[in-house]
Amino acid sequence: MTGDDLSYASAGSIAEAIKSKKLSPVEVVDHFLKRIEERNPSLNAVVHLAPDEAREAAKAAEQAVMAGRTLGPLHGVPVAIKDLFDFKPGWPATLGGIRALKDFRPDIACPFAERIEQRGGAIIVGKTNSPVMGFRGVTDNYLFGPTGNPFDTTKNPGGSSGGSAAAVADGLLPLAEGTDGGGSIRIPASWCGVYGYKAAFGRVPMWTRPNAFSAETPFLFEGPITRNVRDAALALTALAGYDRRDPYALDETVDFLGALDRPIKGMRIAYSPDLDVFPVEPEVAETVRKAVDALREAGAVVTDVKLGIKRSHMELADLWCQIIMPLNVSGIYGLQAAGVDLLGKHRADLPPEYLYWFDRYKDMTAVALNQAQVVRTEIYDAVQNVFADHDILISPTLGCLPVTNAKDGNTLGPETVAGEKVNRLIGWCLTFPINFTGHPAASIPAGLAKGMPVGMQIIGKRYADTDVLAVSAAFERLRPWQQTYDICRSRELA
């Protein structure tokens, strides 16, 4: 594998070539560093690159191969982590492009970084772009600006893991980290035509401090963004498993790779074209509807369903903004205590939409939060009721195609979808209800509409990651999407 073939090679095939000594980790890292240097200026997906550190790690990885040591499933594979609540010791952490934090370098590692390196054997080469505090479904900020979508760089890749999804779609890296508090893995996976996997809550451990319990309101996740299902399963093999630092971590071994060959004949699949209440543009709805036919071809029994959700999409989007705010408030006040006052001197570093919700809920009462959790429980019950009679729930990932990037560092989602006004931060995303519930879910490329990718959301029972992976792999076999990356390959480099 050389040149473009290596750029779009799977993480698994690169790892196998390294293990069999057909490729050197040094050659691989040099290749992807060069590709990032050539293509990233016109994409703005990678916002921090550590070439010297990556090359040193590649040399160590090569020595491990030559010495015959036991190697991880992603040994020598270059990856990136996200520039949000994602850390590697000594690296900058701007929490989504906050200007006041451009020199902030905490001496800690996030769970993804620690496990993908230590258990996976991967080499982290840099960090990818994200919006401020991850508080919207697009990627743009005042420090770094917007990331372009490699299918059309005037468009946004989605967020908040938009830099990661764009990098993977453009062949800058075979795998990158996403985090997901409202769809931030699945949203950009949908708009960039890649595969994004959010595991069941607790499957991939997260350790948050000083509050070890903060990841459950709403349910927060770290996970892989890849160009195929098998690479996601490989990453999960390294990422999943018990960790004493996470009070919610599941102590269970799962055969993620084994699930990929499992037939889905007879599997009971529920299809909701709109999760009852979300507006969906006709071209998106039609693309996903056609994609569902592939599951019928594989022998699954597909039934259209209603979940019984009574709240409007506007009310649900506002609910998400409310229940994720305590985590944000504690983060902002924590930075203030550390000497970075984002509410005073650096208030202009925060977008007005973020400040609106912060000011609205910074003094939220226990009664108000409890009532929000009651409404959240309604969504949980609605989803669980579907799984009383079905194994999988399918929906569009998003209600619309990518929006055009703004020029002021403050790109927002659409004002309307299918003629209905939506919450511009997240209301066009059919993803965040599954952060209310904690079920495993993936976005898989369903096809193109108007030349842009459309994602299909595959949701499993609460701990049934293997069901989601089995359905994903079956769909990929029947509707492979690798040829769509020819659009990214051929884009003009500004």
C-alpha cells in the first residue's frame, strides 16, 4: 500500500501490514503526516499536529514489531483525538476553540487517548477541530474557524466531532476519536459519509473529575469514527472494558469482531422515519427509506413504528440544552477558579447562543432539574417500549443535509427543516434522544442526496452493542459506500 491506496486503507489492514512487516510504522506515520500537511489547509480538520512526537512513537512501534512483542489491534496506526474534553499530557486543550485557552496544556490523558495508545498500540498524531464546549451540532469556533466538509468544503462537516469525521473522510487518517453528548459522533459521521459508533453507556469507560458521576446527565460517550464497520469494532476491542476510575464502567468482555459475521435473518427491526416528532427533509427521508430495504434483503423483518413520543422536537431540544448545562456550568466555574474568567474578561470568547443557555440555567433549581429528568424518562420509556417487540430501531441520523459555513466563527445549524423552525444548535439531529437513554447507536452511510452524504441511525437494546455491529456489517456488505470517497479524493486543494 502506497499513495492514495494507503490514504484510504482501513486501520485494520494497516495494522496487519505492520504486524507482518510489509509496512513500517515509520513509513505509515510519515505518509499521513505529509497528507495532513498537503490537504488540511483547505479543510481545517486538524488543529494541532505533533510530528516529532508521532515519529518517535513510530520508531518505538517499529522496534516492538522487530522484537516480536505482543502487539495491540491497532499497532502503529496513526489516529487523532478531538480538541474538546480530550487530553494528552502537555498538549493544548482549547475546549473547542476557546481563544483564552490557546495555551492551556493540562498534564492529563483522557480515556480514549490512554486506551487507544496503551491497549490499542495506535499513534496519536494530533487533535481535531470542535465547537466551543461541544455545544452545537456543527464545527466552528472563534479560534480556529470552521472545518470544511470534504464532499464540499463550503459546507460544514457537522459536530461536535466534525474535525475527526472530516479527517477520516478525506483520508487524512484511518480512524479518529469522537465524543458524544448529544450526537457528536453520529452527527458528523452522517454529514461526512463515515461510520460513527456510540457504544452502550458504560461499555467504553470515562473517568471524569472532580465529579466522577457527571457523565450521566446526559449520557456522555467516547468512541471511534472510521470508514468501515470492522475498524470501529477493532477500536472498541481496545477501548472497552472495566476501569475502576469509572463508577459506571461495565465489567464484561464483548466479542465485537465476532458480531460482524452474524447473520441478521429474522431480526426484528423497527423503522421510524422521524422518531415521531422531528422534521426530515424529503431527500433525506427517501435516502434512508431506500437504505432500509437492504436490511430486508438480508432477511430482517422491518416494521414501521411509532414510539409514542408526545413532546415536540423544540421541547426536546430545549431539554437537552437544559440537562447538559450543569456539566458546562461546573466547567466554566472550574476554569474561573483556575484563573481563566470566561464570564468576565473573556466572555466574548463564548458564542452568544452558548451564553444564552448558560445564563438561563446557571442557577437551575433541583426541582427544575428533577422535572427535566422526568421528561427524559418519558423518552427512555418510549424507546424501551419499542424494544419490547423489536431488536433494533432505525431512523435517519439527521433531518437535513449539511449547512454552509459562516465567516464569523459562529456557524449554526439550519433555521428550518422541512418548513418547520428548529433549535439551531441541535434540533435537526435525531441523535440526542439516544443520549437521554444510553442505548448503543451508530450512524452508517445510507447514500448520497444532492451529492452529499446521508446517515442512517442504527440503535440497539440497552447493552446490545453486538446487535448494532451485526446490522451495521450486514448493511455494509449489501450497500458498500467506499466509492463515495472518490468525491473527497478529487476535491480541489485551495
